Amino acid sequence: MSENFAELPPELSRTLVKRGFQSLTPVQSAVMAQASGDADLRISSQTGSGKTVAVGIAIARALLAEGPRQGKPFGRAPSVILLTPTRELAAQVQRELEWLLAEIPDASVDVVTGGTSLGLERKRLANGPRVIVGTPGRLLDHLSAGAFDGSKTTTVVLDEADQMLDMGFRDELEGILEKIPHRLRTHLVSATFSGEVERMASKYQSNPLRIEGTPLGQANQDIEHIAHVVDMRHRFDALVNILLLAAAKPEEEIGRTLVFTRTRADTLEVAEKLVREGIRAEPMSGDLPQAQRTRTLKAFRTGQITTIVATDVAARGLDVQGVSLVVHYDPPSDADTMTHRSGRTGRAGQKGTSVLLLPPQARRRIERLLNDAKIKATFGPVPAPSKIIKAYQKLGRRRVYAALEAELQKQVAPEQIATPGDDSEEFVQKLLADRSPELVIKALLSLLEVAPPCPPREVVQALEHHGHHPRDRDRGRPPRSGFRPDRPPRPFHGEPRPKGPAPDRGRPGPSRSSPFAAPRPSSGGFGGPRRRDDRPPHPDAPPRAKIHAQRSAPGIKFHKGRDRG
């Protein structure tokens, strides 16, 4: 048993050692060091700091203190209910708790979420799981229908509480808490705590113990933040260049990328455009069926796809190993969203990069947002095509060096040189018989060249706008105010204006008084309407003489535009 886990119960210590843990993160150590296991906890720590395991430690201590439940398994009430905002996060938390509570007696874990069969979930709940993880709406449905008994539940955990309130789950959360009146502990977990969460916590928690793994609002130092100011019409081209540069690595080093958009429709549109460019991408949003979302996450974890285009809600709390890049295709709306988005990378001590794409007119707002989130971002240009091509050339040369290194290893081990049917030496001599070594090497290098899935784009550097957006007709023109060489200096107040001929302002073309000026057309000028008398008469119209006779008849008045009798 590791000395770092000496204060933990033996069941948890053995599990953590088997899982490969060498030490606990600050938030996990803080939960482990709490004096009493019956206190309400308000856990806050930056994303990727191990809050789920920290909550699991608190749950495990409570279950060990209560001991196994008595009675038949059928219809037994759960001891712990844990709520999450999304289905994917619920499934992820269930997997984490299953291995963490594996050696604790009577600690089965089940999950209930929307988008799945209600009847199958009720059958599983009838087996009496000790811990139930679920989304608020579905769990309240089961609780109201009597699928399980909440009267004996002692612990309720609200994971990502601020996101659940933002998604409009306040009524469901309050309904669940009201139906579990005898709970002993109510834990709230989040990377950020808004004012609304604080008010709800004050209503349902008593004397909570605040646990901060990192100071509230402190940015993750393992994440590098980069910002590119790009016009909206060049935003997709900028995204393509960023993804191409991220993929210019050896296959074993290629990380995964999360691209955040504002709406669900944008996830589909951006993902489809990326696929057309040869980039393996899939959308992730609440509009997709649960089965498709599950398949997408599985393909993302196994490396079948390298990019997911998601909304804030769909990707909230997801913990996928190897996410090295987060791209904010649409800028975040506030500092909390920025924190949660960026926290999908740089987890568990790994390094990550967060890239912001913002229009010029939003720069000041984003700078204030970054300041509120205590994030220092580096503003710079989008990766240029030359940089991307150079990165792929280096990748090809790395493969050459790796192949040469492998050949040297074969020479060190003579038993690997000769293999049945190996005529490589004969083929080499044949290639060099009537060709120079330089020509042969050049031809082989061309075969090893690595090309990006699509050509990199030329992205025009956005102009820095201050104040209002300039009109298109003013682009490239000198400012309207300033020195006018054709205008005499203005006199001071009280001085007479200088008399003299008006300055020549360079009017184009000759004046109307000039003998070379063209006569003004009688039809109304350039493109103007012709006069009434010049219009051709309608073929069915009466003669003009008859019209004049009608107008001069007594008792008839004509008005302009319409005959009103």
C-alpha cells in the first residue's frame, strides 16, 4: 500500500494503487483530510483536477460508515443520488465510480438518463443499486413514478450545478431535493460557482464545508491560450489551418481536438465542411440521438475520429484522455464558459492548447472576458500555409530518420538481416547500377512525403477596428478629418475670412458653361425617367383630342394620380 494513501480506507487505497495512482490531487487530498464525513461539501476546483474521484472518496466514506444495507435486494432504496447536466457526463461518472467503489461491499452503481428505454431502466432499478447517477429530468420521472424509494437516501450530489441551473433544471432539482427529505449530506461540485448556485446552496445546505483544490477562478497553468483576430468570412479557413498544423505530428503523438460552436445547427454545418476537406470530424449536440452520441464518443476515444464539433452543453464535464487542442470557433459568452471549455484539455497534469477565433469588433469584450477568467492569452496571426507545409515536410523527414534508425538496428542484430525470400540487397544494387545515388534518394524521398488532407488556406489578417465598424466605401481612404491642402487655414475667432477666388477643388469634366460640355438630355438625364409627353401612347388609348375634350367638360374634376369624380 502506498504511503500517500495511508489515511484512506484500505478498500480505497487498494483500488487506487491498482488503477495506477501514485498520489492524490489537491482537491482529492482536501476531501480526504476533512474531519467529519457528515458535513455538506461545496467542492470547487479547476477543470481536470480530479473532482469526480474526490466526490467518490466522500461517497465511499459515507457508504463504509453506513455499512451494507439489510434486507432483500429487490426494492432496496439507494443511499446516494448523483445528478449531472448531460447524459455523457452521467455515463462517465458511473464508470469512474464503478472502479473506485469496486471493493466496497454493497456499492453497485447504475445510471439513468434521457434518450434510453424507460422500461429497461426500471428493471435495473428494481435490482436495488446503492448509487444512482442520472440527469435531473429522467431521475425525477423515476422518483415520481415510484421506481425507487428516496426516503432512505442519505447523500445527494449535484455535479456541475451551475450548468444544470443554466440549462433550466431548477424545478427538477428542487423537486428531487424535496422528495428526499431525510438526506444527511448535500454536496455541490463545480469548477465555478455563480451567484445563483450560491443562493441554491444556501437554501439546501447547512453549514457547508468549502473545499478548494485550487483557488476559485484560478486558471489552469497547463493550458496555453492563443487568440487569432479573424474576420467572420475567413473563420473557417482559419480553423482548417489550425487543425492541419495540429495534425502535422507522428501518428502516436496526434491528439484529439474539440471545436466549440454556439448553436446545434453550427455543429452539423462545421463538421460537414470539415469532412469535405478530408478532416475526420463528427458533431455532438443535444439534437442527435443518444446512440449516435455514444458512438461518436467511442470513436473519439479510440482515435477513429480526431475532431468533435460540439456545443457547450454537450461537451460539459467530458473527460476524454488525449484532448490536446480546444478551438473556440464561436467566442464564449462569459468567463465561466471559457473556463469550462478550455478545461477539456490540460487535464491530469497534461499540457494543452486553447485557441480563440474572434472577430475584430469583439476583441475588447474578449479581453475583458479573459481578464475576468484570469487568463493570459497570446494574440497572433493564424498559421500561414508556409508554416503548415514546412511542418509536413519535417514529418516526412522524421519518417526517413526513423527508417534509417531501424536499418541500423538490424545491422547491430545480424540474425535479423537474412530472412527467407529477402532480396532487398539485390534490388538496391539494381537501383544503383545505372542511376546516381542522389537521384535514387530523391525519388524515394518523394514517396515518403506527407501531404495534408487538404491544401492550407490563405487567411487575410483582420484589421484592428476601434469603435464602430468602418463602412466598406471608406476602406483604404484617408481619414475624413485632418489637413486639407486645397483648403485655406481657418481664421481664429473674431478674425475676418480672407477674400479671394474659391480654390480649385478639381471637379471632374468641363462645366456646363463650357462650349465642350454635352447638352443635357431632355429625357431626364442619365437613367432618369422620361417626361410624360415623351412616353409612347398605349395602343388602346383614345386620341389626345378626345382626352382634352373630356377634361374640359363641365362638372368633372380631375385630381393628380387618381380620378375621384
